[in-house]
Amino acid sequence: MDITRVSDIAQHDGQQVTVQGWVYNRTDKGKLTFLLVRDGSGFVQCVAFKGDLDETLFDRIRHIPQESSVVVTGTVRADKRAPGIPGGYEIGISDLQIVQAADEDYPMALKEHGVDFALDHRHLWMRMPSQWAILRVRATVISAIREWFDTNGYLNMDTPILTPAACEGTSTLFETPYFNEGMAYLAQSGQLYNEANIFAFGKVYAFGPTFRAEKSKTRRHLTEFWMVEPEVAFCDLDQLMDIEEQFVAHIVKRVLKDRRAELESLGRDISVLEKIEPPFPRISYDEAAEMLKQIRDETDDPEKKELLTFEWGMDFGSPHETELTNRFDKPVFVYGYPTQVKAFYMEPWPGRPEVCKSVDLLAPEGYGEIIGGSERISDHDLLLQRIKEHNLPREAFEWYLDLRRFGSVPHSGFGMGVERTVAWLCGTEHIRETIPFPRTIKRVYP
């Protein structure tokens, strides 16, 4: 039996096909029954006409429960009114086999569900068209990430998930006993290990799960998420921003090419994404601080004034990032953050030790930071000083200090969160919908 994927249905107009899938929805209209069938690659309308089918078969189709698994055979015909993803085609049913008739009490029936209920049933919620579309975009983002690095001279290096010390900060670590070695920690980042890798391979990237024990409840935070982290030898901050904008533009272009139907099904304004081409605007932290002061001074809304309270030396919160990005129709680089709000390993700005060579890439439309990066400290003594200032255990970083003793060079890197990027591209409000099984401070099930 030749099986046709729904995503390829347009190639079979006027032909008989067989599709394997599940009944997402059923609508009865007398002598006609409409099934919306999904097969993992798309959704297609299948039409059963009483006059064309055996009476027993038609009756079974009329009463088939939602999420029953089926094998549908019929003729493809173009119809602009036909719903589906991508839509525009339907199948006139000539035969249907029920592989398994689902239980009648399907929890995610087609009605409104609360967020907690939906997350408790995440294993079923992902079958919904919106969740299906978002996760398909995610898969393409991941593919595009690897594609860009693999074709631009980067080597994929796997870095440890269990580490002996913090990379970003000790207050955000998940810890676990590690045999007779004391405590180990779930990795916040693979960056430090990738810094070792570049001295062997020049340009590398790590890609995997990352863990942060922050007790944050915002729509931008998860306790487990996926991050890609390239590191480049002989690379300064300006070169790093060049890399980032080429990289992000490639991802957007690939998603528009391969997942336009999914974006349209989500109601995404695709014209916004079509503007994402290099170069991206670049502003300093100082300029951003002045912008925020001006925006705050110009507003008459006391609540907005309170939200935009800001002093030099603070990190940006979500309201600040939203206001900044509203001034641009592309992602915007903000560089030169205060040293005190960034990690210990960032190179100081020449002549301004209170500022470091750091950069965040903020997505437009209020989605905020999707990439954080920096030029790394390349001097041994300065790095040792920073480790002491941050009260980090020197013994855990001796290997990291070695990198500055044997062939140190200027080098830079960044981390991009997959889920935040997917949320921006899909136009979805909450990051928890951009990973198959989200982990938050109050959720570890299912």
C-alpha cells in the first residue's frame, strides 16, 4: 500500500491516495460527514458522502470518536474552501479503516481549556493545530541552526551536562551528589568548555539542554531549555555581532521557506518576519538608557512610569526591553553593559572598567533577549581577579585559567535560547508552548 503524506497532497490532485492518521474533528451534515484528519505532516479534510459508501461504513464514519486512528482512501480534489494545513484540498472518501476507535471521553475535546489543565495533558495538547504548528517551527529552527554552523566552518562539540562549578551564578544551580566527589551541578552553559575547544578547533558550537534554578514565573523563563552556544577564536565583539545577524537572518529565512503554512495557521504576521535582513541596528547600553529615560519622561501613564523606572547600572527587565524593541522593526543589538550585571568572564571595555564587552540581541515586538554574548577575558591575571571577586572556587577553574596561560587569544561567543526564538517567530505569548514538555518551577509532569 502506497501511503501519501498530507503535506504532499497538492501533488496528487485528481488521484486516489491513502492517508494514515487520526481524526482531529468530525462534522455531520445529513448525507455528508466531514473528517479533519491529521497525519503528523498536516491536516486535511476528508468528505464522506452517503451515496458513495456502504451504509454500514457511512454510519461508522458518522460516529467515529475524536482521535481515533484511521486509514483513509479516496480521491484528492482541489477546493479553496477546504480547511486544513496547508488547506485547499480535500479527499473524497471511498474507504476508511478504523485502526483503533478512541475512548469517547477524550480530555482535550474541542473546547476552551485552562492553561493548567492543558499542561497536565501536554501529551495530548500537542495534537492541537496551534501546538503542532509551533513545535514544527521549533524543529525547523533547530535544523536551521545546525545547517548554518555546519556550513560555516563550525564543529559541533558536546559539552558536559554535569559540571563541578557554576558558569553564570551559584544561586541558579541544580545540584546533585556525585559519588565521592562532593556536589555536581546541572550545566547552566557549555561555554567554558567550548572555550577550551576553540584552542583545538578554532570555531565550535555546543547544542543541548541547559538548566537554571531561577524561581521565575515570567512568560520568558523555563528551568530546562535548549541553547546553542558557538565560540570563535580570534574574534572580537564587532565580529561577533556580524556573526549573530547572519545567523539569525538565516534561521528566519529558512522558517519562512519551510514553515509558512504553519505560521499562517497561527495567524502570524509574516510581513514582519520578511523584514529580518542584516544589518541589524546597534546601540550602546548608554544610548539605550537614554532612550528609556526619554520614553519615561514623555509618558503620562503613572503605571508605565513605574514600570520603566531605571538607573544606569541596572539590567533591563521585560518592560524595558519591550519599549526599546518597539522602536525598531528588526532585532536590535545592545552592547556595552555594566560589568556588575554580567558574568565574570567578560572582557572590560578599554578605559571603562565599569563596562564590559557584552552584547544582547533583542527581538522586536516586545519579545526581548534571544541572544546573549560577549568577548571573553583573554588575560590570565584579570580572569583570576574576576574569579576571586565573584567568590568562585579557584580550584574548580584551574583548567579554565590554563587556557589563558597556553596560547591565549581574543575570542568571543554567544548563547541563543531556542524556545525564546521560537516564541518570537511564531508570535506566541508564552515560552512554555515552544518546547514539547515544559519544565517550570511548579511543573515537572508529565
